[in-house]
Amino acid sequence: MSLTNPISSSEVGTLWLTYQEKTLIMRILEYFMKKADDDEARNILGGLWQELNYYVIEIEKVFKQQGIAIPIGFNAEDVNLEAPKLYDNGFDVMFLRILKEVSMGMYTINMNMAYNDEVIKIYEGLTNVTQKIYKLATRYLLNNGILSLPPKVTMPKTVEFIKSKKYMSGFNPFNSKRALNNIELGFLHHGIETNNIGMQLISGFAQCAQNKEVRKYFEKGKELAKKQIKIFQEILLDNDIQFSATSGSTVTTSTVAPFSDNLMMHCITFLNGFCIVGNSFGTFFTLRNDISLKITLLAKDIYFYGQEGIEIMIKNGWFEEPPQTVDRIQLINNK
């Protein structure tokens, strides 16, 4: 790889963040591959590991050529391959699918801040990998009855236009709330699906974390996931829609940590960011104001929960500092 031009500050930042995320995912994949009983699942996990390993090396090349310190990220010290199974079959690919949803969103943002041809090439390649693995994971989960499809609805036969601002109303107790539209229904289904997986993930983390404060933090996160599931299900039930979803798997009784507290905390931080972005998307495209308000309040809870997690990581010396600009004022004062 030959970079003809120095990369920009935004590219340094996005590559640094990508390196953190990819090395974290690779450690998780290594554990899941070791514990997988299903050959097809192991092949999906292993295929992704190989692809990510290639791009991690490519990012390291960029850093070396640009004279940038290579981040520590996550390494063999952050995973215990000898730890017993923490999750039953199915969870590995289900969680992998959620990770690929996060990656798709991140690559879109990263591509928007890329200018160098070689950096763009990295994100193009990672995007293609993500879409391929997401498709394989979805097909595997559906074929094995692990993933539930969104509720079926009556197909529209005509085109209609909204005739009144009452379409947005959901607070007036004297007016009946309109039925959910398909955009709102899709968001609620996705919210329940992702929080269901998140609840299982963080339950496993809580029962094996070494640090007491971290365990309490994970327990708090589990309750936050349950709160979101409950609110979304109540909205569906109010609209006579029964949501039925398979759990993806169950958490085992193991209390031996497969990952370091550091890795598990960062994993939840990445998912928190994804959840906030997803809720923001849902708020914007949800036209019933009572649903929008509930989603907004949940986003507030997630934001403050995420901030609490960052404070814990900083306190324990786990939060690697991102590349930053020179503090000119400090330079002047020191002189």
C-alpha cells in the first residue's frame, strides 16, 4: 500500500476507532469459534475473523507509513479461550448479526469523512465484508428458527396522503390513537430484537465480571434493556399486535469470564452508541408524538448510562486516548 498524501485528522480518528472495534470483535470471534458446536456457525465466525484480520493489518500499515502510533486495542490478554461456554448455541451468530448492524452504520459515517483513496478502499472493503456476513448470519438464523420475522401486515392497495395533523397525535385522551404505520412497526420490532440480545449479552457479562463496580454497571444495563423491551411491547399490544421472538439462546451458569472487564465494558459502550443512533433515527421517522417522546426519554437514559460506563473505564485506566490535536495553549504556558 502506498499513500501518496498524508491522511487527514478525520481519517486518523476513524481509522483509530475502527482499529479498536475490529480488534475487540476479533477477540470475541476467537472465543465463539472455540466454543461453537455447529460447523456452519464456526465457518461464518471464522470467515469474518480472517477478513477482519486482513483489514487490521492494512490499518496498521497506514499508521506505520504515516508515523502514527499503533493503538493497543484488544489482544490475547483480553480473551480466555479456556473459559467454559457462557452462551448456548445460536447466540454467537445472533450477536454477530448485531455487530454487523453496528459496523454498517459506522462505515457509512467513516466513508463520509474519508478523502484518501487508500482509506476509502479500506472502508469499501469492510462494507462489502459486513454486508456479506450479515446476509450469511441472517440466513443461518432464519434456517435454524432462531430469528423471528417482523409481524405480517395487510398490504396497501392504494396511495393515501395524510389529511390532518391529528395523524401525529398520541397524547389526547379523548381521541383514539391511530394504528401504527409500518415504519413505526419496523422500528419497534427491531428495538425489541436488539434489546433482547443485549439483555442476554449483558446478563452473561454481569455474572462473570471480576470488578464489583463493573458487575453492578452490567446489572443496571440489563434492567435498562428490559425497560426498553417492555415499553416497545406495550405499544405493540395497545395496537393489538403480539410480538413473538425467540431468545436466540440462553445464558449458561458459568461464572468464568471469557473476556476481560475492559473488553466487556468497551463492547457495551459501542452498543450504547449504536442504540442512541438507532433511537434518534426512530424518533425522527416516528410520526406519532407519544411514541417519539417515549423513544426520546429512553435515549436520554441510554446516554447517561453510557457516560457512567466511560467514567468507570477512565477510573480503571482502560480507556485508550484517541489521537488529538496539539494543545497550543498548554505549549505556550509551559514555555
